Amino acid sequence: MSKPRLLVLTEWFLPGYRAGGPIRSTGNLVAALHTEFDISVVTSDRDLGMSRPYADIPANEWTSHGGTARIMYLSPDRQTLGTVGRLASEADAECVYLNSMFSTRFSLPALLARWRGRIGKRMVVAPRGELLPGALRYKTMKKTGFLSLLRASGVLHGLHFHATDAQERESIVSRLGVPPVRVTTLANVPEPVAADPRPVEKSADAVRLLFLSRVSPKKNLAFLLERLREVPATVGVTLTIGGPQEDVAYWDRCSRLMHGLPKHVRVEAIGAVSHEQVRPLIERHHAFVLPTFGENYGHSIVEALGTGRPVIISDRTPWRNLVVQGAGWDLPLEEPAEFTRAIVAVARLDQTGFDRMARAALAYAGRLADTDALKSGYRALFAPR
């Protein structure tokens, strides 16, 4: 029997990495479901913010993605309402999966094609955290205006939505006015937990922290740098900042804060990090830090836990009660001193205390990685109706 056809439309996909979580989400999903669905992916021929296309990958034609999917990388001149809408219609997929609410180059053409009756099958939209309060606080007028237009036009009628946690589910229902029955809550397919994570030496009163994310206001790097100013001189801190610098003005602000840090706090910015470099980079550090304004999932958080590293994050992600789990801290941004205290606490750990926390982080990640249950949920989400 032939497998049901699934079409995935997403602005960025492998081998890209600069867009962060959305690439990991779709890449892991395709890898998990390729034996059960005939998957096609339509995406951009270059990574986020890059002017040149991927090397040695043909554009504007179907090719194979490692035997797991067929894929078409579109050049910018082909990322149009007409071309993307036509591809979505011609795919004749039992389900079309959109990886953004706001993508005018990939999601909007498919939505319009469906609205015009050219796509009659199931369509699922994954906003990928775009409707969370922390994301909507930026370009608010533009985004809310676009959402109002979608609601008024009737384009959203009959669509199904994919939320990754209860917080995102509520944001979809409230922002789009869709019935809760049309929102399915399913976590992203995670990276595999490290079978044998590399140990790292830890001495008391010193810590190596890792911030690994796009450098943008939403990820809140400036907040972290301000907290590091409060770390007492008896504690040595090294912070590595990995990730593309999306916002020039925001990066300038962060740079000024870096230059004002005390001598016992050192900072190194290493730029964008490819997927294969992520786990080795995490292994060289003691803790992962991300005081984000909001994540619907947070692949880098989960990968840090799955590498056996505690995390210090805001309470605006799905990963809560970390102190009880012994895996780290999830803290309110309204209490900035708590972040400084958490940094000092992990710095004070000696090797024995740190190893205990590292094991707890790994165990917590292991409890999240029930891939079989997730695959069953995605089969139901994408199943032909």
C-alpha cells in the first residue's frame, strides 16, 4: 500500500541552521515520520540572512533529502504566491503542514490556494511560538494587523493547528479565535539523548556558561549580561555566546554591556553554530542559560539537558519545575536577582555536586524523549480525513 502524502512548507530547512528551532523541529519530524508518510518539503535555497544559496544543492527542482523526503529548494525569485501556491496545489497531498503563521513566502501562498479551493485536503498550521506574548511584543502593530486580516477574510476556516504545549494552545485559541477542538498539542520530536555524555571538569567558584540562540531582543541576552554584572568577585564566570546576530542595534547594546562587565566575567561571541557543532559545544560548558521572553519548545534547552547539562532559563518555556527535578532553574524575569543567584549557585558547585546535577538533567531529558508516543500523535495529526 502507498503511504499517505505529506507536504511540508517551511522557510528554512536542513542543511540550514541559522534559523534555529524551526529547522530542528521540521528536520527531526521528517526523520521520525519518513517510513510512514511520503514526505515532500518546499523551502528556501539559502539559510536565514544569507545572500548565497547552499553549495552543491540544485535550486527549483525536486531532489532527495537523504532518502527520507523529496525536497525543492526555491530561489528567491520563485518564492512567490503563484509558484508556491501552485506547488502546494499540485502536490495533491493528504495533508499540507505549514511551519509559520507569518511566512508570506511559504505559508500565505498555501493558505490563499486553499481559500480559493485549489487545496481540498487537510491543512495544519504550526505557529512555532509566533503567537506567544513574548514574540508578539515585537512588530506588534504589523503582526496583529495581519492576524486581524486573516480572521476577517475567512482564510482560517477549517484549518487545524499544531501547538507544542498548553501555553501555545491557549495563544492560538485566543489570538485566532479558533475552537479548541481544532488545536492539537504535541511536543516537537527531540534530539536523541546523549548515550554517553562527555564529562567536564568542574571546580568550585568557577563556571562556563553557554548562551546558544539567535541574538535578538526576544532571546534577552542583554538581561543576562546585566545579571552577570552582579556576580560577586569571588566567582569566575566565562560566557560563550553562540548564534547569529539578527538585530544590529540590539547587538550594539549587548556589546556595550559586555565591555562594562567586571574583570572576573569573561565573554566570547562565536557567531552562528552549525547543527553538528552544537553538542560538542554544550559538552565544553557547565550550564546553558536562556532568559527568553517566550519559547513554544526551545530545542537548545532540550539538547543541553540531553547532553547532561543543567539549564538556567526563564519561566516562559514548557520546561518547568526544574529545581524539583534537580536539572536547573526556571525563573521569572520579574525577579532578575534570582538569575544571578542561580548562576552563583551552579558556579559554587564542586565536581561531586555538579556531576549529581548533570545526571539529573540527563534523566529529565530522558523522560521527555518518548519518541514512539510522539510519532503516534503525529500520525493522527497528519492522517487523511
